Amino acid sequence: MPRIRPFTFWLARKKISPQAARLLFVCRDLLSAANELRWIREHVNTTPSKIPPNLRLHQLCSKRARGTPLQYLLGTQPFGDLEILCRPGVLIPRPETECYTIELAALIKRNLPKHKPLNVLDICTGTGCIALQLYASLTPHFPTHIQAIDISPVAISLAQRNLSHNIQLGNLISPPPQLTPILTPNTKSTVSFTLLSLFSPALLTTLSSHPPDVIVSNPPYISNKAFSTTTSRSVRNHEPRLALVPEHDDISLELNCQPEDVFYARILHLAKELKGCTRVILFEVADMEQAGRVVRLVERDEVLRGWYDVVEIWRDWPDEEHEDHIVKGEESNVAVAVKGIGEGRVVYLWNSRGGEMEGKR
Amino acid sequence: MSTPILPALRGVLAGASLTRNAGYQLHPALGHRLSAAAFTTTSPLPVKQMPSRPKPPPESEIEEAFLKGSGPGGQKINKTNSAVQLKHIPTGIVVKCQATRSRENNRKTARELLAAKLDELVNGDQSRNAIVGNVKKKRADSAAKKSRRKYRKLEEERKEASEAAEGPEAAEKHTEST
Ligand SMILES: C[S@@+](CC[C@H](N)C(=O)[O-])C[C@H]1O[C@@H](n2cnc3c(N)ncnc32)[C@H](O)[C@@H]1O
């Protein structure tokens, strides 16, 4: 990490305030420090507290300067049309995730038959941000049934709170009360959060009555090595390791993949068990290397390769269609479109001939 | 065709939040709109009737950039930067917005900002910003006049002082409004 120049500290202190100079330790540049200070001030001025405002501002800036994520201090993160509550113990939604979620919703609207019920499965939902934004974008167009799972009880209860929080804010239409979540058929939209592991045998039974048309997942994907080298200190010290690093070495051996790719391999296995009913699969990945490995997991399997005829890699900002170039797999000779700018961020699989699949079922 | 446009353009480009692209070229369609506007919209709008907000240009004319540092993203880092920068390709006008923590919000605001800048560019004095600004200025002026009646003496003293401090151009503005 480049050193911050003393002149920058001087500027922050002189032109903004001493608080801004302290924020520089985590913000790294003047503009971000000024922005964060403004947002902290706004928070202090608009939320009630027994602590006097000046002291509160000072306390929040100190915590921030020592690395606590801004979103845990302010309690929220905007995500698309929503305000997502953030609490320690649950990963904070990232802007890259926000960006591809909006892109995914647009693609689903364009490519899947309107007015037919749409089943979406969000695996590793965390705050519920992806599930809830898809719900917000898709309910006007499809009777949408969103099911989201996570292994963490803290995450599931926060996701549920995020549903009611955004209904309260008027960002989401209230789904009808559900006694049997995914079993409420077809007419009205539903969303449900379930405490369940991807690796639990119960998952397939839960899904087979209403197989998902869309699977989306931002699973833990950081390797042990990358966690201690390229992961920022604030993330390492303040966000849950369970959300970041997969620890299922035995299963990755069984599925014949690298330890950090185990969630992708497992989800692809699930897609096979669902007999190709799933038209769209979207994975968030760490970088271009991992994206390439995930593409190879698909290409090495004859069945998956046959179903998912469109395989794409998206960079951080896929809605900027500057670049569109082709990467070749190492083992197989598949052409893959790479879209957008930034780091490799998403692997997108699309079964464009869905109808045939249903015939094969 | 571009001759009557250039002075207006220069004025707009002098605005603080605008930068001009070096390889600037006018989009043919926009050029047409510009020259039409320069010759036809001469009759002033009725007083106090505010023009509606200008519409942002089509997405195909916009280049959008999210300003974030290089290096890893995704789960490995938690950046709070939500700045959005838009460039209007036909004119090279650039606007930036980082007002809120919401990128989606900033994207909308930036488009509104760009629409206002283009409106100024095309319609000049008749742009929404100019008209709204004028009405606000008139209100402020008449309020100032009232208070000046009360405090004429004080005002005159202040005027003298500011003339001395700000030089001839500032003095001229003061005389205009009295
Ligand atoms: C990177 S976070 C993603 C959170 C959210 N989807 C987002 O994009 O912000 C990964 C999530 O996976 C959950 N998780 C970890 N192991 C899991 C498992 N075996 N089954 C289901 N969820 C798991 C963690 O609790 C964490 O909430």
C-alpha cells in the first residue's frame, strides 16, 4: 500500500478538519476522507443519541480511523433501491455485487417468459441484499418466488429484518404472510430466508418441488493464502471469516477442485441434480483466475456443457460495454465473452434453449 | 454552423464542474439542435412559469465511470467510494456526483446534472437553470431593496468599503442593483 504523503495530512487538517486527517489512515485519499466525514456528520445530526453530538462525532471518527467499517458504524449500506441494515457478524454488501445484481435483474426481465412464475435461489444470502434487490426488480414483471439460504443464524435474522425494514421504508411491497414459504404457489410473489447449509442433504429435497429457474451465489471464495496477503486489514479484523474463506477441504477433494472453489463445484453439482431446470446461474468470483477455473468446472462436465450454451465472464462494471473480448480455456478450447471493465467478478451461465430442457425432464 | 455556438459554449465550459475533452467535436444532431435554438427561441417565457426539468440525454450518448481505486475489489476490500462520473460524448461535457453513499442515487443525480448543463448549453438564457436563477435573483433583489430602505446608511457605508476591497468590477455590480 503506498504511503500517504505528509502534505496530504496537512491538507486534510488545514482544509477540512483534524477528524478528516485521522480518517485518512483508512480512507487513503482526501476525497474519500472528506466524503466519509460528511456522512458521519450527517448520521450524528439525523439520529437521536444521549451522547452529545461533538463527542459522538469524535468517537465515531476514532473507531473508523482504527479500521471499523463505516457501514457497521452507520448501521446501513445503500444497495440498489434498498437500504440494507449492516451488523457485525454479517458481511457488508459490496458495490460490485450491487452492480451485477441490477444487471442480472435486467437480463432476467429480457430473457425469461413474462408473467410465468419465477423461482430464484440465493445461496449464501448474508444480509439478503441480492435476494431483496431481485425481489424489488422482478415482482412487477413476474410472480416471483425468492428463496435464500445461509448457514449463519445472525445472517438469516438480519436478512429477515432487512425485508421488514425495506417494506417499512416503502422500498418493497409486502409479500403475503407465508406459512409454507416456497410452497405458496404461483399467484403472489414470495420471499423467504432459511437457515440451511449448501452442503446439507436437506437442500435438494427442499428444492425439488419448486426447482429454481435462477441460482445466484456470492459464496465465500478467498483462499487461505489470499486471506492473509491480499485481503485488507479492515476486512480481516472486522468481517466474519465464515463469509470469506471456505473451509471444506474434504469436500473439495471429493469434488476434485481447489479448496477456494468448493462452493461453485457444489452448486454446479446441485444444478445437475436439478436436471437442467435452472436457466440462469450467476457466481461472484475473486478474480479472472478464479473465473477461468469456474468456467473449466463447467466445460469439463459434458452434461453441464450441453445445457449452458452461453458462458460469460463479467468484470466489475458489466454495464459498461466497452470491451468484449474472448478468452480461451486452458484445457478445453471454449470461447468465453468477457464483458465490462475492472477485475474479473462474475461467471454467468445461461441455458438459452430452456424449452428443450423441460422436455428432457 | 458552429460560429454562434462557440461563445455560449465557452461560457458553459468555464463552469467549475465542467471540463472539456481535448478532442472535442460537436455531435451533428446536437449541432443542429444548437443552431436551431440559437435562432428561434427568442420570445421570453411568461414570468414565473417555470420550464419543466430538462430530460437527460439518451444512454447511448453517455460514458459512465465509477471512480474507484485500482487493486482488488469484491470481498477482499470494503470501499465506501460511490462517486459517479458521466461524460456526454457529443459535447465532451463531464459531470461528477459523490453526494450520497448510494451509487444508484448518484447515478440519477449525475444524469440530472448533465441534463441541466446541456439545457444551459442549448438554451442559454432560456434554460431552466437561468430562468429559475433569475426568479430567485429577483426575489432576493427585492428583499434586499426592502432591507436597504431600512438600512440605507449602513448599506452605503458597506458599499464604499467593498468597492475599495473588491475593485471596479465588483463596484459596478453593486451600482447595478441599487
Ligand atoms: C460473501 S458472504 C455473501 C453475502 C451476501 N450474499 C452478499 O453478497 O453480500 C457469504 C455468506 O455465505 C454464508 N455461508 C458460509 N458457509 C455457508 C454454507 N455452507 N452454506 C450456506 N451459507 C454459507 C456466510 O454466512 C455468508 O453470509
